[in-house]
Amino acid sequence: MKQTSVSLLLFLILELRSAPNQAAALTVSPSRSQFFKGDSVSLSCEEDNSSAGWTVRRNTTRETRTQCGDGWGKPAGSTCNISYILEKHTGVYWCEWREGAASSSSVQLTVTGGSVILQSPVLPVMEGDDVTLSCHTKTAPSNLPAAFYKDGSLIRTEPAGHMTLHHVTSSDEGLYRCSISAHGESPSSSISVSGRNTTPPLPPSTSPPPTSTPPPPSISPSFLYLILSLVGVAVLVLLLFLILHFIQRKREGFQA
């Protein structure tokens, strides 16, 4: 009984220590959301401390929540390599830790059998940033004149196949595609804009500085997580001790 309890305690401690402090981020290489049939793609789960325990999963029109290596892709640690991507691989991809205990934001990947793709950001872009969209063909040079569309309406035609959106805002969100004469048009890709979390500076104060004690420093999430983990382990140890003590008392009662 004691050996089993100790093993259970060690297992719980290891689980608490290995739990991620924050969600991993899914990175796509090459960094784009559209691919030609036959391209190679690498998907990686990256976390600040460790990427161990993270796997890449996806939803397509044919399957749901399948992980890398289960009929598609080749896993290598927390990375999933697709050496020859197909149109059926079009879908939503994300990172997941230990069967759904934690997950990353998802990305939409589109695979086309056509001759034109739109190179656009995979993840949401920050409000105020400049975003460049590029129109590429599979075989011809990448600087051909291209027409760019948003939500089905023509924006403009660029002679070199590149269009830059300056200082993007939420009004720039939508579905974008491009077309190149004599080659065809790309699939559509969504562009999302994330707001900046900025706090305006406080106006200068003319009053004297306060004499009260300054507030204590804030506790970082990782330190708080460590404290909660130690408290949880201490509670488990106490419960196991009480259970063992109860069993020992019952045995002594039977022997008496």
C-alpha cells in the first residue's frame, strides 16, 4: 500500500511539473497560408520553456482532430513535416498538449492544384503594422503584374505582383485573393487584425508624491503556478498520510 501511494504521489508531481505554463504557438514554414500541391511544409509547436508533450492536430473536410502521423505528416518531436502536401490537406491546424489539456491558436492552410497562390500572413497582424501581400505563380517569375481583391471587389493592380496595406486597422479585415493574367487566380485567404494593448500615458501631476507605502510587486504567472503546484502536492501528501494512518489504526484494532 505504501509503495503504491508513493508511486501515485511521484506521478502527480511529475504531471504538475510537466504541465505547460502557457499555450504553445504554431509556426508554419514557409510562413504563408497557401501552398501549391506538392510543396513541403513544416509545422512546429513552440513554447518558451519546453515544447515537449505538444502535438500538431488538424480538422479537414474528411477528418476531425487527427494528429500528425495518423495517416498524414511525419512527426519529429513537436514538429510535423509534410513532404508532399495535397489539396485534401486543406484545413485548420493547431497545437495540442496531452489530449486537449491545452491548445494553441489555430491557423487555416489552403492547398491548391492551380497555378497561382496569394502569400499572406498566417497569424493575425497587429493593428498599425504594414502588411505586404504577394501573388505568385508556380513556374513563372514572381514579379508579374497582379490584381488584388478584397471580399470579391478589386482593390487595384500592382505591376510587380506585390501590394502593401499601410497601417492596417479592423477595416482591412476580410478575404483576399489575387489573379495574374494568363495564369489564373489564387484561393481566398482571411486576414485578421489584432488590436494593440496600449495604455495612454498619464498626464503629469502637480501634487507632491504620495507618502504611503508603495504597492507590493506583482506576482508573475510562473511563480504563482509554482506556488499552487507546491500547495497541491502538500495537500496530496497530507491526504495520503491520513489514509495510511487510518489503515494502520484499523490493522492495530483488528490485531487487538
